[in-house]
Amino acid sequence: MDPELIDGANAGFVMVCAFLVLLMIPGLAFFYGGMSRSKNVLNMIMMSFSAIAIVSVLWVLYGYSLAFGTDRNGLIGFSSGLLGLTDLTDNAVFGAVEAGADGVVNTYLLPDMIFAGFQLMFAALTVALISGAVADRMKFGAWMAFVVLWASVVYFPVAHWVFAFGVAEEGGEAAGFANGFFAADTGGWIVNRLGALDLAGGTAVHINAGAAALALVLVLGRRRGFRKEPMRPHNLPFVMLGAGLLWFGWFGFNVGSTLGATAYSGLVLMNTQVATAAAVLGWLAIEKLRDGHMTSLGAASGAVAGLVAITPACGFVNAYGAIAIGLLSGIACAFAVTLKNRLGYDDALDVVGVHLVGGMVGTLMIGVVGDSTHTLTDSLFFGGSLGLLGTQAIAAFAVLAYSFAVTFVIALLLKAVMGIRVADEEEITGIDQMTHAETAYEIGGGITGGGSATPPVTRPSSVEVSS
Amino acid sequence: MRLVTGVIKPFKLEDVKTALESFGVHGLTVSEVQGFGRQRGHTEVYRGAEYTVAFVPKVKIEVLVDDADALDIVEVIAKAAQTGSIGDGKVWSMPVDEVVRVRTGERGVEAL
């Protein structure tokens, strides 16, 4: 294709958005690291960093080909020319789409390599999200193997289902988001054939990671002392810092998913912001009523819950819808994080309670408060139809079921082959020290460390020593 | 000589230090400690889960004094540290056999 068709402003914007999404991963590392106990904070951060390292290599080698290669029955992609991204170096361009007001569809051209880089960050982030559930007890080697397997057999196919929108041939049958543009007979089955709405990955990222987290902790088992010992966050300022970085980077995630800098991108920006704000308020309100205190951890958690819930919906609702989704997700997730204590599964840092539940809220709520200007299909409040809600539910539960089932098998396999849990001694002593041979903090090493207290210089003779 | 020890609320440390200085005390040792008395611990809430923190942070001050001053200094500390609410702490004194000033080798009351 002709490189002159590339829109530089849109291409540059999406490239910067890729960097923002990358920044979410160290943000997540601090968000999780601050919530873990001090003996495991480095391990927590390393799980996110290792996800970036492993997934980046896999993506370039074959991940992009599986997710965005030639569609195979809507279930997976594959193009041998995309292995190693070989065919992308030739100024190939990707047709980006904007579903504007009144169903007017604008298309932009985006260098395929930029799109591939943007989507790489999504893949790395999604895997890293799971790590919060397994805090304090998973073998690091098993985690790395898990990242390889999970990205390959769960994330890459599901990303194809949701993100590989096939563009209709002239005169071809069309369906889905931006009716009249996406093909009904090619591309990922959720976005094209089913026509479910998920702008930035409520299903492929959050429901996917949350369901995987649940399956993984069921095989891994509970932390020693779960529900008996206090396991309080060791550094709440880290949690706030991480939540702030996530919030910032999330604009790359959501707004970048419009694949351009357009008026439509502005809608996504504002919906992302206001939903997140409403979720903070919702979570804090529940805390005040239930526990009597509005906590900083609650504010950080509410922000992430809101960001998760608005992720699929950010381009399909108006401001009222965004506020409703934010409030509902803050409230729902504030209750959902206490379920683990009642039901007994040890989702250490609440990946299920925030990402699975928040992702479900956002994905389903599109069918309730989706603004027909943007959804181009009637939702419950805009036209009174249950059809869109049903479509959204099929997408959400399909991803949930696939991710849960396949992750469960992966976890059992790793448990049988290499073991996935650290030894008791290591769990008590701390994974930082025993696996990584490091500790995060020097405790009490201030003025007494450093060997002999004898001063290295002799006292100047001019000073009188009284006796 | 006697060692007067007080375990007090951290925010009262400045008051106690000022009171001791105006009494004429030349030095004291301060450490951050944890413990509980009748106040017991306190509860913290993380994502809806309540944790009981058994040990409350306190400040321990230690002053070496002459026998004659010991009771007065116990009073000074107790008065300066008092808020009237639970968890104010305790002050006690106990005998000391020997004191040496490291710099000079002075012993006993001379070393105070």
C-alpha cells in the first residue's frame, strides 16, 4: 500500500499510546508490590518485569501472527509471513476505523508495525495482571513457564477473537462494531461474527486475566496463614503510586484503542476519566458505610476497578453511562474483594475481585447503558432491547469459560511437571531472599553496620583529652 | 543512682523532653518501641478485612539520675506525658550499681 496514505498525527499518537501502555506494567508492579508483604515485594515486581520480557519475544516470534494473522474460522489467526514480523517491515498499513456520530465511519491508515507494537503491550500487561493472585507463594520458574504457555494458548487466540477485526470486502456482509464496516465472515469471532462491543479489552484483557487468576489460585492453593495471619500491605504509598501510573497509562490503553487522535478519541478520554473518578467515590462510599473508614487502599482499588470497567465501554457510552458504570464497578468490586474470605480461594491481591468482576460489569453494562449513537445497536436504555446485552454476555462468558478451563489445565500440567509452589521454608522466609538472593529493604542497617567503629583517622593533637 | 524509664505516647516526647530540660536533666536516651498494656492493640482495615495490630508504637525514654532526684523526675515525666486517655504509658525507676562516663572514665555520681 501507499505509505503516503499514512496519517502522521494518528500514527504518532498511537505510538505514544504504546509507550503509555508499557508504563502501566511497572505501575502494576508497584501497585501489587506495595500490597504484598515486604519479604516478597521484589518477587512481585519481577513477575511483571518478566512478563514484559517473555511476552515481547513471543509476540515478535509468533504471537502477532496468531492474534492478527489471516483469520482461521474466527478462532485464531496465522500468517507465516508475520512470523518474526517479516512482512511488517514493508510499510504495510492497517486500516484504522472510527465509528463517529450517526454511524459515519472514518478510516485512517496506521503503519502495521505501530499497531503490532501497541498490541504487544496489551499482551504483556494482560499476563502481568494475573501475578497479583499468586503473590507470596508461586515458584518464579513456574511463573515464567506459565507466562509462555498462557500467552501462547490463551491470550493470543483470545486477542484474535476480540481485537482482530476483519475489514469487509466491498459488498461483503458486515456486522459488529461500526456496522457496515467490519466483515461478518472474517476476523475474530467475537468482534466480527458475534458483533460484541469491546473497545479496549474488557473481555480479552480483564475477564481473561481474572478468570485465569481464579483457575491458577485454585491449583496453587492458599498462602500459609490465609485468613489467620494479618497480611497487610507493606507500603501503601507504593500502591498509590502504582495506581496513579496505571491511571495515567490507561489513557494510552483506552484512547489509543481508537487507533487515532480524533473527536471519537476525545469521548473515550472523557469517559475513561469520569468513570474512574466515579468508581473511586463508589468504593469509598461502601467503605465508609461498611467499615467506617475511607482508606487509601480503597481509593486506589476503586480507581483500578473503574478503569477496568470502562475499558470495554469507553467508546460506547455517554458521560452519564460512564458515571453509572464507574459507580457500579466501584461498589461491586468493593464487595467482590471480600468474597475470597467467605469462599476460601486465596486470590491474594484481588485480581478476580477487581479484574474479573470489573470486566464483567463493564462488558455487560454496554448492553444496558450503551448509547445507540455509538453502539449502532439498541441497548436496554437506548431502544429497550435486550439483544445487545445478550451479545455482550455471550462474549463475556465465552472468554471467562475458555480462559478458566485452559488455565486450569496449564496450571495442573506445570504442577505435575515442575511444581508451582515454593517450599514451606521459602514461603516463610520470603521469596526475595531465597529465590532472587536479594531483599528490598535494609532493616536496621543504619548507624551500626559497616564493621569496626574505630575511626580511620587519628585525633588531631590540638584537641585536649580531659581525664 | 537510679535509672528512670518511661514508656510514653510518641507525640508526647517533645513535652517530656522540654519538661526534663527545665528540671535540669542533661541527657536522656530515646528509643522507638512497641507493646501493649490495657489499651491493647488497634484495628486496621484493608479492602474490608479487619486486622488487629497487637502492638502499639510507643517511645521509651531512659534517664540516669541521682537518688535524690529520682522521685521528682518520675513525677516530671508522668505529668508531662499525661493526656488522661488510655495508652498514656508507664514510668518507673530502679537502682543502678555503676555508671562510667566513657570519654573520661569518671564513675558514679560524677558521671551523671
